[in-house]
Amino acid sequence: MKVLRILGITLGLLLALLAAGVGVLYALFDGEKIKAEASRTVLEKTQRRLDIAGTLELSIWPDVSIRVGRLTLSERGGKEEFLALDSARVAVAVMPLLSKQVRVRRIEVDGLKATVVKRKDGTLNIADLMGGNEERSRVGAGGTASTPLQIDIAGIKVANAQFTWRDEKSGGTAALSRLDFGTGRVQADSAKQALAIDALSLAATFADGASTAAVKLGLSAIDGNAQDLKIGKLTLDLDAKSGETALKAHLDSPVAAKLAAQTFALEQIAGSIDLANPRMPMKQLKLPLGGSLRADLAQQTAALELATQFDESKIATKLRVAKFAPLALGFDLDIDQLNVDKYLPPKQAEDKAAKEDKLDFSALKGLDVNGAIRIGALQVSKLKLAKLNAKIAIAGGRLDVSPLTLNLYEGAASGSLSLNAAGNSLALKQNLSGISINPLMKDLADKDLLEGRGTVALDVTSRGDSVAAMKKALAGSAAVSLKDGAIKGINLAQSLRDLKGKLGAKQDETQQAKAGDQTDFSELTASLKIANGIARNDDLAMKSPFLRLSGAGDIDIGGGQMNYVAKASVVGTSAGQGGKEVDQLKGVTVPVRVSGPFDKLAYQIEFGSLVSDAAKTKVEAKKEEVKARVEEKAKDKLKGLFGK
């Protein structure tokens, strides 16, 4: 009993001493004095005004902590607000205080708001806060080395923060809101240059009208120093929505960094991208990702490798950044097969009253990009291409794709393409060989006008702010040479068979193009000169076993119509598409005018001109007959004169 009594008295004395210590601590704590001293020191060291509203609150249990309410910090040398927070709390462990050690248990900040400004001269409004203090770090010459900094914080929490970026030169502004930041235990020793953090997390939300994005960043097992820092795992999650489109992305990788050398590497990137839109044919698209990233911030270089696969497509890309500002980018893209049409929403019915989408190449300005694209099989806008190889260069506001080679429609193509932001212009050169022209025209322009296989040469330029303007400004040249094909929509052989009973007609006859009708040929050649969107042809030459076709006229590409006169002549054969029924038309030229919009072409056989030509032919034949008779009579008279 005596022992228990002694223990009770001792415990009572300890509690009394602790209570007395707490009383003394509260008595010595002068919040107003601390506020005044803090404001004076900040103004002296940074030329910024620190205002602390309300009172400082001291708490001793379960940790010794100080809580501050509303706090603002001004811009350097001014009164404009730079930083503000609603409240903050710093807590330290009680027991280490008995050993004269300060161990921070927790730092909590709520409602932090800060604005970073890039001035017109390129300097930042936080430059003075980022710089070191030479006097403090100087050793010798009367100075003393600063005491090594040791940090051991159980956790840091920042809630509901907002950061704003403003560029006074460009006038641009960006905001990061609803930012939450937290860590596990943070340990650092400046003497050993060591850092250890159990975990670190950051969450932020972006909002712009109908578009929102939530970002979460997590780091775990952070350990090392400025020379060699390792992060066990970095995770990044994105959840964004814009209209009907939803995007979710996840990435994770271990990280190795050298802070002093400003290099870092993510050697094992793994993740996925999930894209959903009810207007997409497949509704949802999920892409697995794998690769690596290395960057050298001091040298302004970076290298990224990524690979993915979706549906039947395997895609691998390599990006190389030679310089961050201005950006100098190189890339290699390999795709085994890709059907772009499969992932685009269906085309809506055209509204002729709606304004046409504008073309704007100004995005090319300021870019420095070089790269190569290789695609095994590609379908885009119904066009079916294979073995596409292209080298791409962007510089000085100009995009050059050269060489550009590919296989298409049983043939091959080679040439170049250029786009220029100056004047919003383009230039295209392509030589197509062995091409089957009919499926190409069907897929490219949904037109069934011509069949055959051969070569096509294009050398055209244009400029304009829309597709319609580009068509109207088209200039250059084109040439086509086809074999064993047909002109679709009219059967000239049938028209010539029907011609026998109409040779005396004085009126022309017009017929619309008919599906299934065609005029066969063994060879067709033509060249075009293009100016202001109108292609002029004067040398059409078409041959078949019984028919020859020549022609001249205009094709209005910008207006989507044509006015062309083709002249068909029978060359005399009882075989083939015409047969004996057209033998009597041998030597007669039949003019056929092709006119109207491309989607409603009309063929007009001009009988008036045909009769006129036939009459001329008869007159010429009569002249030859008279001439022959006169010559014969002259010969007879000469025989009588000489007695022979």
C-alpha cells in the first residue's frame, strides 16, 4: 500500500508539473506578437506584405500545433494579392520536444490560391521566391555554414487548392482548380542529401464549359537523393468528358530520375485508353499501351516509344524531341492495317444551306517536325490503299510529304504533297501506273463514269479557305491513258444502229446517262490543262475495233459540271459491238455533246450537225466523181489527137 501511495503522489506531481508547463506555455504564447514578427520578417526578406487575419490558435493535445486562419501574401513590391489561403495547421509531436527535437507530425492547408504570372519581359512573379540566398549559403570570409536541414513529416495535406497561370504577353490564362494534394511520411536530410516519401497523391479538376476533366497522380516508395532518385510506382488516371465523348486513361510505371542532372526515365509504361461516343460505329474503343519515356530537361531532349493494339490493328510509334522550345520533333509510325472509316461517325445528310467547313493551315506555323509513316493496309473515306510509305517534314509553316508512295486498285502511285500556311495553298504531284480506274472513281467520288486500266499523271496546285474554294482555284495539268475499258452511261453502238432512220432528222436528240449502258474501247488517251477550276481537253483519242472517238471541251471541277463534245466515227467492220448494222455509216462522224452536272449527265446526239456533215460528204464525193469523169474524157480526146 505504501508503494502505491508513493506512485500516486509521484504521478500527481508529474501531472501538476505538466499542467504548470502547459499554463506557462499558454501564458508565454503571444499570437499577435508572432503575427507582427512574421509580417515584418517576410517584408524585410521578400518585399512582400504578409497579412494574417484573425488570431493564432495554440493546441497541445494530441500534438502541439498552431492553426492560422485567413492569410494573404502580396506581389513583390506591391499590394496586389499573389497567394491566399483559408486556413493552415502545423502540428509537432510532443515527446520529441522533451529531447529538444522538433518532429512535424502534420501540415494541413485548406483553400490555397496562387497566381503565377509571366510578364511581358519573360520573367516570372515568383522568381524571387525560387532563388537561393547567397549570404545564407556562403561559407568562409566571416560566414558560417548553415545548419543541415532535417525533415521528418508524418504527412502533408493540401485541400481545395487553385492555381492560375497568366501570360501577359500573349494574354492567355489557364486555371487548375479543386486541387487536392497529400503525402505519407516525408523524410529529408540535407547533410546526406537524402529524401524518402512513403506516398504522394494529387487530384485536380479542370472545367471549361461542357468539357470537364479529373486528374489523379500518385507516387509511391520515393527514395534517393538529387543524384539518384527512384519512385517505385507512378500512376496517372484521367477521366474526361466533352459533349457525348468520354475518355478514360490510366498509366503506370516505375521512375528513375537524377534531379541534379535533370534527367528522368519511365522504363516500363503500362496502361490503357478507353474512348466512348454513341456516334462511333463501335460505340467504345479501348487501347492497351506499353512503352518507355526518357527525358533530359537540361539538354531539352526526350524520347518516347509506345505500342498499342485494337481490333485488327497493331500500332508502334517512336517520338524524338530534339528541342523543347521551339519544339523540334521527330517521329516514326508503323501500322500494319487500319480502317479509319470504321471508327468515324456516319456522315450526316448534307445541308446545302449550311456553311462549308473552313480549311486553315495556320497550325503549321512554328512547327519543326520530321518523320516517317508506314502503313501496310489503309482504308480512309472508302479509299483502299496498301504499302503506304511517306516522309514528312514541317518547317517554316510548310508541310512536305515526299516521297509519297503507295499501292492502290491493282496499281501503284508515287509523288509528293505540299501544304503551305502562306496563302493556305497546296501542291500535289502523283503518277499512278497500272491503276484500275473504275473502282478508284467509285470510292473516291462515288462516280461510275469510266472503266479501264492504265496510267494517270497529276500535277496540280490550288489555294483557298474551303474545299469549294480549292476546287474553283485548281490549276495545273493531268493526263490519262487507259486500255481495254469502257465509257459508262451511253452505248454508242446502239445509238448508231438507231441512227439509220434518223439521218434526215433536223432536231437533236438528248438522252440521260443509263446505268448498264457503255461504249467499249481498246485504248483511250487524253490530257487536260486546268485553270481556275476548269479542266480543258482538246486531244481525246479513243479506239475500238469499229469506232474512233475524238473530242474537246471543258470540265468545270469547281462547279461540278461539264460541257464536252465527242465525235464518233465508224471505221468499217462487220464484227464487234456495231456489226453489219453500222457498216453503211462508215466514214460518217457522229457528234455527241456530254453536258450537265456530274451526277446527272446528259448525252445529246447532234443530228443537225450530222446531216450537214453528211451533205458535205456527198458534195465532196460528187466533186470527185465529176472530176474523175472530166479526166477520163480528157484522156479520150488526147488519144484521138495523137491517133492512138
